[in-house]
Amino acid sequence: MVVRKRVFDEAEQARLIESLAQARNALVRAAEAMPRRSLARAGADQIVANIDELAFLLTGSRERFWEPPHATPGG
């Protein structure tokens, strides 16, 4: 049986998640202003993907920071 030791307590984890959310949002906004096929945009996109992976390790969800899907009115 594998026993996992928590690296962060709940308060530390919450602070880390909030910091990651802020960094991810800033990167997404910056990437939107970059040319689509630029090296800088590819780097920003990779960091966003890494943040999503870290969110998965911390919370169990890679989609922690994703926006909810748009709903179709009357649908």
C-alpha cells in the first residue's frame, strides 16, 4: 500500500491554487495578443498546460481553471 504525505496543508494549497489561477489568467491574456505561430505563444501555451497539470496533481482536476462552456439560450 502506498501512503502519500501531503506536501501542503489546505491553506497553503488554497494560496498556491489562487496564485496559479492569477498566473494562468495573465498568460492566457498575453498569449491572445501574440502571433498564433510564434515561439513566445507556444511557450505561454506550454506553461498554461503545465499549470493545468499541476492543478490536477493538487486538486484532481485538470479543468480547475477552465471557463464553463457557453450555454445555448432555450436549449
